[in-house]
Amino acid sequence: MAYWIRIDEHNLGVWADLTTGDPTGRFAPTLNWVVVPDGLATDALARQSGLSVAADGVTVQIANVAAYAAAAVVAMQVAFNTALTAGITVPNVPAAGANLPVATDFNSLTLVHGAYTAASAGLFTATPWQTPTGFVTLTAAQVITVGQAVLTFEQGCFGRLQTVTAAIETALASSPDPATQVAAIRAAAVWPA
């Protein structure tokens, strides 16, 4: 009997489904199935995907820690980019009690940094600022407040990425069960908002 295991690339390369019947034609052709012949399961799967199947043919264990480590770090980079570009809200701008939404996609970050630098240098006293609902006018002091909030947010995201990446690298180097350890680290990662 042969086993087919679907490797879930969105879940750090761990197995997602197992079947004893050939999945060809039964599932979308884009799914990543790896055939694991009975008796050769451990060697075949380790060679093809960097994973191995335990003797029961169901439990998948990591055989290629280096490949898994790379996938784990890439997944954290994706989480970092998602958090960083989600945007923030700056309280009490442009008026007390108001909340200014600030986009933090990469283009917006460049514009915010430029405005913050110009305001800090005293190059303007007020400037138009685009929000999702239209334009507001911000004073130089308000632009500095926005810039400082964005910089603090960015530093928080980078700090979290550094902490989580270090924890993943430690788990992969020393844990007897790196898959479970890394999954727990990923689940516990709280990104700045």
C-alpha cells in the first residue's frame, strides 16, 4: 500500500492530508501531493519533501530541519509584512478626541517619513494630509506626532520579528519536537497594532 501526503506550504511545509488512494483527478491539480510507498515511507518522503513518515504511516516528522527553519523564518517575514502594512490610528489628531488613520504600506511609510523629516526641520507650519475619508490639514507638530507614532510602530514590528525569529531558531536547534514548538511560537506572536 502507498500513502499520499499533501504538503501544506502555508503551514510551514507540514502535512495536511493523508490518503491511501491516488489523489490524481480527485483534487485540484495545484495541491502538492507526495507519494510515499509502504516500506519506503521514511526514506522516500525525506528525499522528496524534507519530511519523514513514522512507522504508523500517519505521523509526519521533520527530517530536514534546515529546510523547515527556512520555511519558518519566511512565514514570520510574511506575518511581519502583514502587520507592518496594516496601518495604525494616531489618537487626538487632528483634534482632541479624533483618531487619525495612517496607512503603513511601504509607499505610505516613505511619505510619512518624508513629512516627519520636513516638519522636524521646520520646513512648513501646516500641510494637507490625505485620509481614507478625505483631506485634513495637519500642523507641523501634528505631523511630528504622526511620524513618531509610525516610527514607534515600525520599531515594535521589527523588535517582534527579531524576538520571534530568535525563538524559532532556538527551537529548531534544540527542541526534540521543533514543529510543535515553532507552531506554538507562531501562534503566540503578537504583532504591534
